Amino acid sequence: MHIAVVSLFPQMIGDALKFGVVGRAAERGGFEVSCIDPRDYATDPHRTVDDRPYGGGPGMVLKVEPLRSAMRAAVALLPAGSRRVYLGADGRRFDQALARDALALPGLCLVAGRYEGVDERLLESEVDESWSIGDYILSGGELPALVVIDAIARLLPGTLGSSESAIAESFSDGLLDWPHYTRPPIVDGRAVPEVLAGGDHAKIHRWRLREALGRTWLRRPELLERRGMNGEERALLEEFKSERAMSARKCEDKS
């Protein structure tokens, strides 16, 4: 897959992709990332890419001409059928499902905004859709671009050490992840759950599913409402709730 990022700070993208499993995947040729700087398409000696907003107010707005030229240069690097995405706070929420959808695309042009934003006329004429990584304000679109690249790259075959890793991670089944443990078996008096050390894979799978359901119920209940549960999962969640309530009563008795 080829991803082209249009950014005023292309080095932020390039440097970040040198590390970790995503960096190794890029080195192996699992995917390609190109960076295009709109300043290279500015026509004045100062390489101006922004101007004051009409109507007044603080900050600057990215101009249409250099950004449009940079976007078209980026799209020219990509296969036919690639999507042009602006990364902004008002876009569609980027999640695991959208990452999987993006993986099926032949290519992706990600536009990282800066300052107060981008001239609306460019968004209307040159962008297919907008994506947001969350309800907060960032200094620019470079970090969202890296989030999108990382999430997509992890789904590519060979990026992770095991083909099961991407399937088992949080949100792959619409749930938060279960708790993880490693050696030593006891830390500060807290032991690894016995089921994980017992070697019974059926029991381990059941425990992990129960914990994932319980953790999602506690921390992100809207995910359960959106996903739904089958009969076995409802029973496991009720078991989680009962054990949690019993543990809470024991703590109260000790106090």
C-alpha cells in the first residue's frame, strides 16, 4: 500500500516511521510512505503557504494554491482509486473498522492541516472525506497522520511478528483487550491468575473473553451496546459482574 502525506513538516512523518514494527515493515517494503511539502509549490520567494482569514480573527489559514498543487502531486504518486483524506477535528471518527476499510484501498493521500485550518474551498473540491482521531485540538495533522499510518500498517501481513497478533488486539472484535501478564509470577504480592499458568487453552480463551467483556463494560460500555453479545458472552459478563461484586464485599468486610 502507498500512503502519501501532504504536510508542512514532512520530517515529522519520516523520522517517526524509522522506529518499531511499522518502521521495520516500511524497510521490508510492506508499504510505502511519501511526504509532500506544500512549501515546495509556493510561487513567491518566501514560500508562503498561509494568509489571514477573511472576516478577521486570530491565526492564519492555509491557502488553496500551494496546498492544492501539493495534493495533486501526492495523488499522482498513488494508484488509481486512492482516497484523499483531510485530517481534521470535524471528520469521521477514525477507528479499527475504518483502518480495516482503508487497508483495502489501493492508496491514501493524507492531508495534515496546520494553523487555524484550510481554506474551505479546497476541502470542497479536492478532498473525498475527513477523518478525526478524537475530540481534542492538536497543533497540526501530522500526529493524526501517523496514528492512521500505524493503525493501517499493523494490519498488513508480516508487519507483526505473529499473524494472530493483529486479530487478538483491542477493538479487533469490538472489545477492549484483556489483562496481560508476564514473568515473574508474583509482583508485590500480586500473583498471575492461575488459569493463565495452567496450560488449558480452552479455559484461557474463556477467561480472556470474560475479562475483555468485563473491561469493556467497565470502561467503554458504549462499545458493547454497539457490538452486541451472544448468549455465551452475556453469561460470561454476568459471571464477571458477580465475581467483581463478591470481591468488593470481601474488601468491605476486611475494612
